[in-house]
Amino acid sequence: RVKSIEEWLRLFPERGDVPDATLAAFREYYGDVPGLAAGKCAQYRSVLLNFRQHFGSERPVLLVRSPGRINLMGRHIDWQGGRCNLMAVTQEVIMAVAPRSDDRIEARNVDPQSFPDVSLSLGRLVSQLHWDDWMSVVQSSGLVRHLRESAGSWSLYLEAALLRLQMAHRDLQLRGMDLAVSGDIPVAAGLSSSSALVVATAESALALHGLDLTPQQFVNFCGEGEWFVGTRGGSADHAAMKYGRKGTINHVGFHEFQLLEQLAFPETHALVVCNSFVQAKKAGGAREAFNARVGSYLVGVQWVRREFPQFAPLIRFVRDISCETLRIPPARIYEILSAVPQTMTAAEVRTAFREDAEAWSVLEPHFSGAPDHVEYPVRGVLMFGIAECARARRASCRQYVSDSATTPAMAAKSCGHK
């Protein structure tokens, strides 16, 4: 796992025959994709040469890879207890990493124009934040100021992983790292390039410090770590990267997180991924839109719990507003939804729930500082979440993924998809 730069470079030649060990690893990770070996050799070489250029060739280094992901079904419901059907892709983040004896993180990217050099002190960053618990960190005024000053820098995703691990290991002062980074996951394209940075950084820190986390703990830590950047999502992206295997669909559940099934992608099907060329940059308006949906989910759940107290003990997440959990017919779900406001402003949310101590304890972190006029599309978001939880739960049915006698259209219909 740890080799000198020159030893690594011999495994990824610029020209000539690729070593058998490298080809075997490529087949295990990526499959038998024509022409892939040459491209991957070039990508690994670029990150190794970048490390040598900036940090020298004397120290042994670790290579870490973290793929992008596709969520076939189960979008934006992971943190609401839903299920997701995840696949990894061959586009990935690759890091060459070596430990330091101090607390500094020095990161260099093979594309310095898009991703400028990073130089930071973990100790200094820790000293600027409130450390009562992780929510204290991500809600602190110091972090708000830091995010504003960083202006969407890619360094935030490195910091997110390292600080969440530091919170979990308070008895250990994390050391710094020198790292070179290469990535070919399209940015802001829905393939989770930012989460791949978080995962790769966390994997690097765990390896260099000899820390031991279960895969479940790792996934949860990475998901919570990304709250540092300002989003309030779940950990489906990180689960896809941690559990992704060639040719498989990972059916996972959340709260509590578990890998429910690892299914072979059916040979009778093909997945086509199209580029819309519409970017969703978390540093821009996409983050505010994303967090508005998060807030809408939270308000919707609390509204249903209050207006239908007979169901409140059964409802913790959007996942729980279902026919199966509440033991009601589908028509009753629509009656419940019709009682939910179509939209609410932040001011209206505060007026409606501030005197409800239990509900406000859930809502306060998202609404206490929100401008009065910000609107939340509560009913539509809640309706999507309820339906998506049902779709994602049924999407792994065996007929859909393995019945070669069924056409794709028939299989989709049999699983309740449109």
C-alpha cells in the first residue's frame, strides 16, 4: 500500500506494456473497459508526478482512490431514513499522500488553475471553532465567517473530513499531510465530485493514523463531515463510494445505516448517463435551494405530527409517512398531504412552531437565523419524499434486477416505476 514515487510510477508506465499486477487491479476496480488502462495509467502518473514536483520523491506515499456515484433511485431521502440504490462510476478522485510531523495540510492539484494550492493549519482551524459537539461546529459563527472567506474553495472538503475525524478522536491530535490530487469526476454535475474529495481525504487520514472505523461509521462520519461545507444532506454519496463494487447496485437503508443488498447489475440492461450541461454549484445558489428542500422536509414532518397526533409516535422521518407504517390506505396519505401548507416563509415557520418545544428543537438549527421572507415549498417537497421513499424501497426487487426474460419497460412497470 505504501511505496516510493518511483516504485509507483513503474506500475503505471507512460508507454509500453502495462504490468500484469496493474492490469489485474484495473480489472478488479473498473472492469474490462476497452482503452481504459492507458487513460488510468496517465491519471495515476499525473498525480504521482505532481507529488514529486511539489514534495520530492524521497518519502513513501499512499495512493487513495474514491469514485463518483450514480443514485438510480432514492434521491435526497437518505437523511430522512429512506433507501437508496447506488452505483459507483469509473470517474474518480485519486490522491498521493504522505504524512507530516506537524499539523499542516499542503495540497496540490494537477489542475492548479481550477483548484489553487491549499496550505492550512489544522490546529489553527480547530482553535477558531466551538467544539462542544459536531452541531456546535457546523452552526458556529466562526465557521460561517470561514465559509464566507473561503468562497467555495475545494479546501473546505478536505477540512470537512479531517475535522469530523478530529471530533471523533479528541484524544488524538491529527497530524498533517502532503497530498497531490487528480480528479476526472465532472464538477457540479450530480456525480458527487465534492463527496469524493471528502471520502478520499478521510481514507487517507485513517490510513496514515492507523485509525479503525467500521464501514458504517466511516459512511456516517463522511456524511456528517460534509455539513461543515454548509449543506445538510445525508450520506448516500459516501456509501456508494465506500461500498461500490464493479457491476453491482448497492441497496442501502438509513437511520440506522445498513447495506441491505448488493445486487448484480442485470446483463440484459444498460445504463445511459447523459450530461445536461447544467451545473449545480454548492458554493452558489444550489446550496440554498438544497437546504430549502431540507427545511421543507423538516417542517412537513413536524406539521403532520402536530395535525395528526394519533400518528405522531410512529413518525420520525419522511420515510415513516407510509401506508405500511401508519397502516392506512393510500387515499389517507393524500388527505394528510392536503393538510400541509403548500409554502411557508421562515417567519411563518417560527410563528407556527416556536412555542412547541419538541418540534422547535428539530427546526431551530435550520430556521432560527433564516431571513423572514425565505419561502419553503413544504407540500411539494414532502410529497416527493414520501413517493421517492416508496419507489426506492421497491427498486431493488429481484424481478427488476435479475429477470432476463423481462424487457426493461416491463421490469420498470412491475416495480412501480414510471
